[in-house]
Amino acid sequence: MKERYGEIAKQILVLVGVAGFVVVAAAAPGVVLAAKLFQQDRRRLSKKEDARRTKQAIQRLQKNRLLAVKERKGKFVVELTKEGKQKFKEIQFEKLQITKPPQWDKKWRIVIFDIPDKSFKRARDVLRGKLKEWEFYPLQKSVWVCPWPCENEIQLVAELYGIVPYVNVVVAEKILDDLSIREHFGLP
């Protein structure tokens, strides 16, 4: 997505992705989507400018086959295509972070996964990549440790990539010989 309107396009994908689809008036779909997108935006543009930028972003998303706009009963239905749904996942995934609390609760989060090689290779690679990005400690090949609450984030990754049955998070109070893990996280 182009830099100038990239943020608007991302907002459209998120709005439609979260809702599943958006129904807008046939006369001015850009105006209605702009109002929904920018209703909480503090740097207000004119409604005309919002609508123009939103319309351009919608057209670009349609051209790139990420968004489908269909007319039904005098209204437009805006929904994500298969490619749009994948892009929505990527946008949600980019924003996903683990928040380190001010004080450790003295519990370990152990992420365990056994993901089938052939059918879910990309999902396994993505999960492992995210665990590395979040600086989890690799206890074994498919067992990673973190001291911060991360259950929701791991669950979301598993849901986004369809690997929920293969991923689990264990919350434990003790790991024997955890000196190297504590050093990794700078814990006492």
C-alpha cells in the first residue's frame, strides 16, 4: 500500500475485517466509510476531504483485490476478499505485542506447540518468528518460555493461523534450573 494513503487503507481493512462486512448508502459509500473511520480521529479533515481520501483508498483496495464492493438492494456491501482477509491478519499481527508489567508475578508462561509439518509449515514458522521477536527463551525446539502474561496474544496468533489445536500455554510457578532463563529476562 502506498505511503500517503496507507494508513487509511489499513483502517478500512481493519474496520471491514472486524465487522465482517460494512453496509453503506448507495449514494455516497466514501462519505459513510469516512465518517466511521475518522469519527475518533483528532486531526479532523473536512468531510469532503475524508470522503475523497477514503474513496481513493477503497478504489485502490479494490484494484489490488483486497476489498469487494457489491450492490445489494440499493446499498453497497463492502467486504474483504480472500486476499483482503489475509492482509487483515497481517495488519492485526503487525500490531500484536506483549506488554511487560512493572513487576513480575513470579509465574512462567510456557508455550508448547506440536504443529503438523506439511499442512501448517507457514503457521509454525510465523509462530516461532513471533516468539523470537518477543524474545521468548527457547527451552526446547517447540517449547518457549516467557515471564510476562502472553496467553491472549498466543491465542490470537493461533486463531489467526488456524493452529489452535496444536498450541498450548502453561502457566507454571517453577522451572527447575531456571538460572539461564532468569538471566535471559534480567530477573533476580
